[in-house]
Amino acid sequence: GNSVTQTEGPVTLSEEAFLTINCTYTATGYPSLFWYVQYPGEGLQLLLKATKADDKGSNKGFEATYRKETTSFHLEKGSVQVSDSAVYFCALIPLSYNTDKLIFGTGTRLQVFP
Amino acid sequence: EAGVVQSPRYKIIEKKQPVAFWCNPISGHNTLYWYLQNLGQGPELLIRYENEEAVDDSQLPKDRFSAERLKGVDSTLKIQPAELGDSAVYLCASSQGLAGNEQYFGPGTRLTVT
């Protein structure tokens, strides 16, 4: 079946530290891959996405590259800020006719301290 | 542009009571989703509508859960009767047009069943 596994949180960093949140997936074919972010008290927001192998998604200083050979989509940021504190979800949409069902990982809470 | 609106934001009920959640999607979005998010987990799809038609309700526990999207705009999700295990956050999302378009999430309704 289709599933997503990501770094178990919380991840605690000091401001300006380098961030990596690991995400690996199991899926048939080539799914589309996403990172969503949930800030405290807010709804899920799309952070970035990639729809085919070797694509790099980027937004707000965050990046993730679709690696087919390792079935991974790790999230990185070179220098985190306190405002990046949130819960990050890796997700996929399977390659299947007429479906856009998002399948999420369990989420990783990031805490950034000054 | 207004985002996805959900109400209520919080609801506390006793077990065996009925409860209903309401969602107003972004104007022009023909696809509407209801997701269930248990504490510490990623969201899981309950039901997806294309206009007023439920095209994927395979994950909806139909013995106690029901949903409707009359006129293809607003949607209501109902639980009757509620059980302790239904305590969770219920998320509504909407998207426009073709599969794979970005899903925009509302802030969710946090349900507590006592």
C-alpha cells in the first residue's frame, strides 16, 4: 500500500541552525510528493511540492528533492528562524486515475529557540 | 480571497449525542474533502466530493458518519451517535478543477467527546 514515514519529533534547534526532516515513502509508480506546514492555531498550508523524479520543490528557504532511487523527499533549510516553529507533514498523492487523495505522514514538530 | 471556513472551531459533547460540522469552501472550488486528524497523527481522508457527488467515501464509517454537499457548495459532516474515540480534529479542504491541484485546508473543528 501507499505510506509515508518521517522523522519523529520533536526536533529542537537553535535559531540559524540547519534543518533536515527526513521523509521516505512507499507507493506504486511515481506519486506526487508534498510538504505541508501547520502553524499553531492555523490550518495546513502547502509548503512545497514535486511531481516527478529529480524535481526540487522550494519555498520560503525550504527545499526538498524527489529522489526516486531512495524513495525520499527530505525537507531542508539552511538557517531556521523562530517563526519556522510548526508541525511539518510529508504527504503523497498516488499515481492513479482520478484520485487526489493525500496520504500523510504522522508529522514532525519543529521547535526553534532564539 | 477568503479561505476555507469551518464552524464551530471547538465542540464538546457527551458520548451518544449527535454533532455536526460545517464547511464553506473557497469560492469556485468544485472539489471538497473531509479529513480526520487524530492527536499526533497526519490527516486521513474521510470523503471527497466533486461538486455534489461523493466520489470517494470508502474511509467514511457509514454506520455513524454521514455527509452531504447540497448544491455543490457548503458541506456538513455529521456523527450520530458520537463515541469517545471520535475525539479528534475534523479538517475540511477544497481544490479547484483537476486532480493534483493544491488542496486548501480550513482551520479544523476540534471535537471532544466526554
